[in-house]
Amino acid sequence: MSFVVSARKYRPQQFKDVVGQKSVTTTLKNAIKGGKLAHSFLFCGPRGVGKTTCARILAKLLNCQSPTADNEPCGTCASCQAFAQSASFNIFELDAASNNSVDDIRNLIEQVRFAPQSGKYKIYIIDEVHMLSAAAFNAFLKTLEEPPSYAIFILATTEKHKIIPTILSRCQIYDFNRISVQDIVEHLQDIAKDQGIKADADALHIIAQKADGGLRDALSMFDRIASYSEGVISYQHVLEALNVLDYDYFFKATDCLLAQDAPGLLLMLDDILRKGFEGDNFINGLSAHFRNLLVCKDAATLPLLDVTEGLRERYRTQAAMAPMGLLLSALNIANECEIQYRSSKNKRLQAELALLKMCYAANAMQLPQTANGNTQGGSGSVSLMAGGGAALTVKPVIQQNTQEKKADPPPAVEKTETPPPPVNKLKEEKPPVYKTAGTVNINLDMLMSDKVVPETTKDEEAAAEKQDAAAGQNPVEQLPDEAAVLQCWQEYGRQLVNSGSVKTLFEQIIPKLKDHAVLLTITTEVQKELMKEDVPKFMGFLHSQTGNRRYYVEWLVNKTQADDALKNTPAYLPNEQLKEMLAINPKLSELIKRLHLQLNY
């Protein structure tokens, strides 16, 4: 007797034997039992999930002379026997891939006109129905919509989107799902037991994962590996036959990442390439491994891990050691490498670069923290591009125990007889110089309010008060000085570069002082919007020059002045407007010449 492949030998003959499609089989059985059978069905889904098998079982059940109590074909009556021998006159199978013309559909319609000689129904199974031409679909519409009472059509396709909507609206649609890894493994175990083959659970899991939800593909791989291993399917046999990387590579690679062992990663990649694997195979497998580690981070997502119990424990152990941020960064890097790998001329370099980025991505987890917990960059920071994604600011961090820092008071500062320098007057020896002591951070609430108080002011002021208290000194109250504020305002405005409109505003606006509030009078909210970036910098400049960190800004809108200015503004002609613009910004003339612009009016 000739060999029969497992996909044909173990094809289900009853609905209860269909793997992984319980919702479809239950619906069909209940429809027959309740007498609510449709005249046309459309079975759609991926390849190898049981569409044609269910169509054949349904056709056999409809003409079965003695169905079982749970609505299954008996398999022993004359109709079932004739169907099993491919000699049934009431069940017709048509391959639409090779019979897709209008003439083929017309011949089918002619056959539908004749009632069945035996049995209740004439069933037409049309496989790969999406291959029919547009003309064939249109010729089939009328018959599919109003067939004779004895005719039933069962259409099957893997590409539902290619079927015209008029056909879809005339069919009862059943969507077949991909078969889960666990269901495929259990089915393969039953087949291995029936054939007397010893198979490891890990080996069957690899086959089920490579099948990608298709049972027919899994059975084909099972037959091939059974022939290769001569009756004993081991984990190593599956790796060799299917050209799959071992799990151990990914576990070892993750250990190297956690230890920042870059040489070990590069040597591992070299070993994999020498065995004939492509670099992207290793990167993709590593991505799947990181995904499994992320799944193990939470007990609620553990069912998403399709591995054996022994391997599950190994994943759980390594997931406990791998930080969440590192795994996410590594996944991002692997994804970028996969996108760029195909178009790269030096593919090995792409894989090596991705591994090196993953190895040192852990440094990006140590970001400097401010007092309020916000992450900021500073001097000595480094930008690390995570696989082409957003730049990560990396800065060396000296870990300190905050509790110990609070417990140990700072050393006392010895008092000296040197009098403190005056704080309310600018230094007269040298002109003031703009100092970038640090970037002033402004949150959204600060921008929306009328007061601009840099966050660093409160922190530094509190730190200074603590230091003075520890030293036994009382902080000297610094009085406001309007002349010093005005001088700083003018000096900062002169230092502005390439900010024509903002520099003009600094020249026009004269700040006033009320206690420690620097009053800035503007005519429109547009002026405030233009100065929103430079005013906080000016405040930092003012604090550094005067030493008084209690100054803050208050905005005043003078609507009367704005209305008067609008009334007194003359109506300019276009050429006069251009002259005014050139007077404000002479560089416009150079731009007009470069772009060859002309004034049209």
C-alpha cells in the first residue's frame, strides 16, 4: 500500500474531530438540528485550518441516511460510503482556480436545474472561490441568491477581500481562526502515539510555532521530521530539519546584554553566521525572546506564552532579572534593524550594530533626576540614538543614599571677618556679562499665568536658606533695586542676536518694579507670546547679576495704549510698509535681492 501523508490520512470525518474550530462546527450542527440551514455558505480563513474539511463533513451530513444523536455523519450508510469513495452523485467539488470562466459557471448552473436522484440535497463545494473572474461572479449571482430548494452552495476562500460584495451579501459567512499552538501540539501527540513515534514536547512546540496556525503545514513538517529522525523526534532533530535557532542562543544573548558583554554578543553572532543562518533570523528570534520576557513580567499575561512548562519557568527567571526599560529599548532597536537589514549592503554590520546598541542601552536607564523627579540633561550628557528612534540623554550618575544625606548635616561653615559683597548693586568694575548658569524650566501652568517664576529659584533659595541655617547665619534680606533691574533689562536686550522683533520689544518696554515684582507692560498678547522664551532667560540673568533670587515677572496689558497706537497708526501704502520693514530689519533687502522678489500692488 502506498504511503498517505498525515494531512490526508488523519483528515477529520466528523465535526468532533475538527481541531480548533469549535464555534464553527457547533453553529453548523445546531443549524441542522433546528432546521435553520442556509442555502449558501462562505468559509474563509488562513490556509490549512479546516475550511474544505468542514465543507465536506457538512455535505456528507446533509445527505446522511442515519445521522448520530449529536448530529454527526454515521459514515456507514450508502451515501456516506459513496462520498468516501468519491462516487457520490449529489456532492460536487469545483476548483475555482482552474475553472474560473463564465462557461464553467454556466455549466454548474445547468447542473443545478436537475433534482437529486437520491438523497435530499445537491451540494456544490467551490474551493478558492476568489479566483473566479468578475464575469463569472456576475453570472453566478442570480443562482446563488435564489437556488432551488434542494441546492446548497458551500464556498471556501483564503482571501475574502477579493470576493465582490454582492456575493458576500448572499452568503452566510463563517470565519475560521488560526489554530492555537497548544491545539496543534495535542493533535500531533495523538498522531505520534498512533504511529508509534516518540516525540519530545519541546520539539512539537517548535513545529506548532513554525506552522503559524495551519494544521496542514504542521502535519507536513511532522512527516518530514519523522522521516529525518527515523521514528524519534527530538528537539535537536527539529532544529536541524527546520533550520531553527536554539532557545539557548537567545537566553545566552540576553545574559550578555544584562552583563554588557559586547565581545560575547559579537562572538555569538559570528558562530550563528558560520552555521549558515542569516543575521536577521537571529535578530527576529531575539525580538520574539524579548517579547516573551515582557509577557512574563505580569502574571496576568503569562497565558500568552506558548512554550512548555519547563521553558516557561526559565523565561520567568530571566524576566525577573531584565529591566522593563531595557527590554523595550532592545525591542525598538531590533525593529529598526529588521527594517534596515534588507536594504543594507553590509548586513553583518547592521546586525552587529544593533547588538552593540542593545548591549549599552542599559546606560540610558540611568538618567539624572531633579528634586521633583523630572528627568533632565545637563553638562556631560550624551545622546544615544536607540535604533533610529528618539535620542536618549545619558549622563553619568553618582548614586547616593538620600536617607544618609538627610541624616548627616552639612559641615559647619566657619565665619570669616570678610564683609559680604553688596547684593543690591551691580558690579561697577566690569560690565555685566550674560551667564548661562542653566536652562530655566517653565511648565505649562507658569506660561498660562501672569507670573513667571523659574523652578530653580525656589529650589536654590531653599537650599541657600538651609545652608545658612546650618552655618548659624540668618539670610540677609535683599531689597529690590529698580535701577539694577532696568540696567540688566537693557544689557540683556543688547545681547540678543537674530531676534529682531524680540530685541525691539526689549528696547521699547521699560520694566517697573513693585516690591520684587518686575512689571512688564505690553499692548497685546502677541508680544507676550514673542517674549515667552527670552523673559525666563532674562530672569536667570537678573538673578545671577544681582544675587537677589526673589524677583519674578508680572505681565500688564495696557489696552488703552494699544487702542491709541492703533488710531494713530497711519494707513501705509505697500511701498511705505516695505520701507518701514526695511528700517526695522535691514537684512530684508538682501533677502529680496537673493529671491528676486518684486512688490506688486
